[in-house]
Amino acid sequence: MGPESRSKKLKRLVNVQRQLEKIAESDLAATARQRREVAESMEVVIEAIGAMDGVHRLFAQNYAERFGRLTLRDQQLTGVQRMQEIRVLRERTKGDRLEGHMKEARMDEDRLQADESIYDLIDMQNMLATPASSKLEEP
């Protein structure tokens, strides 16, 4: 087994990079899900604060504090989501760039192989064109 070609090495790197991209996308999806859950909780708290029921009025302070914590959590998740969106974009860009390099390396390798085949054909043709007697006379 000879040395591994540059395109194969780059292909492995592209596969690893695409996995990193999928992980980043998964993290982003999880954060988006958490933000939806927080938004739903905020709606429930707002409905409870606005309810006419006397029981809810007794807990108005607790609801207000809960809403404040949910608002803070939403702000934190918004920041995390922005960072994860940047990470997804960065990982995708790296993968695309590596994939481009891999394709270029593959084209170079194919071109080199084609050139070698042509040289082999030329060498074979030269050997056939050279008479056998001239081969014997060479020192």
C-alpha cells in the first residue's frame, strides 16, 4: 500500500469537517428548541398574571419574578444562538473550502495519471520503433 494521495487525505478532512458542521447544527437546533420552550413558558406566565382569578393575584409577585428570570434566560439563549449560528457558518465555510481543495487535488492527480499514461505509451512506441539489432549494439 503506497502513500495516501492528497485528495484522499483531504476527503477524510472534509468528512470530519462535515461532522463538525452537523454537531454545530444540532447544538443550534437544541438552543432554538430551548428558546421556544422559554417563550411558551413566558406566555403561560403572562396569561397567569392577566387572569382574573383571585388565586393568581396572590402570586402576582412570584409570576413577575418568574417572568423576569424567563426574560433573562431568553436573552442568554439569544446570545448563545447567535454564537452557534456563527459557528455553523464557520464550520460550513471550512468544509466547503476543504472540499474545493480536495476536488482540485483530485483533478491534479487525474491529470498527472493521464500524463504518466501518455508517457508510457510514448515509451512503448519508441521501444517498438527501435530495431532489435540496434539494442544489441549499444554498450
